[in-house]
Amino acid sequence: MTDTTFSRRAFGLGVISSTVALAACGNGVGGRGPGLIDARVSATLAEMYRSYPNTRDLANKANGMLVMPLVTEAGLGIGGAYGRGALLVGNTTVDYYSVTKASGGFQIGAQQYAHVLFFMTDQALTDFRRSPGWAAGADLEYVISDKGDSLNADTTTVLSPVLAAVFGRAGLRIGATLEGTKYSRIIP
């Protein structure tokens, strides 16, 4: 019975590691570097503005935006996510970042989605850029939920230091949350 239990766990871990490795391949890891990321960032912003016009006003008011065009998340008991994107200040790319996430618990499936973080204050942007590894927390305010519903960007929302838009979700996994997600500066 011990061999059977071990084999199931080993199989499950093998499936997860294979899924995450394949997902990383789709994120341009080792691919054409900055050019690929920049092209995906432009396409993601165009889609967001087209689908959710209220985000254009947020972008105009933001001190900076972190655009993650393609995040792949997979899990079977334990899971993870990975993606790469760019930090824009004044519509100019200033840095490239990766996003990683690990999770455990009851979960199965895989999904891909895009997200944009709007840094609404100079202090929030500065804190993000100076951090060796910034982690998104539960205090993050969402302007577009993981279901793609556009929420109102009212006066209270705009006063939040960091706003998030999660959209373009595809796959068979329930929920897309940014809690526990870590962002790190990279050289593509």
C-alpha cells in the first residue's frame, strides 16, 4: 500500500511539474526576450482598453502600470503560476518583471489570464520598484474581477494605492486571484 500511495504522489507531482514546465514554454521563457514581452504588453493593453474602456482613465491617472500579458497557472493539489511582463511609466517600458505564485490545497486544472497593476500613487510605485520581490496582498483593490466583470472605478477605488485588473481568462480552473503572487525584476 505504501508503494501505491507513493506512486500516486509521484505521478501527481510529475504531472504538476510537467504542466508548469510546458506552461513556462508558452510564456516566452528563453524566447525572443524584450521584443516578445513588449509586443504582448501592447496587445494586452489594446484588448483591455477595448473590452473595459474605464481602464483607460485609470491608466491616464496611474503613476505606472505593470502589465502581465500571459500568466499560466496550473495545479493538482499543489500548484503554481508563472508569467513575464513589463513596468510602464508614462507609456515607456522601464523594467521587466516575472510573476510567480505557489499554492496548495484542493485545486485541479490550468488557466491562463492577463493582469495589469495600476500604481495610483508615487509611493506605491516607488515601493514596488525598490522591493527585491514585491508580493501582492489581500488589500489589493480589483477594478476587473477574475470573472471579467467590470467594476466601477469610483472615487474610493481611485484612492487605493494599487489597483488590479484581471481579465482574458481561459482554461479550466476556478478563480484567479493575485494574493500571494510575487513579482521580481528580471533581465529578459
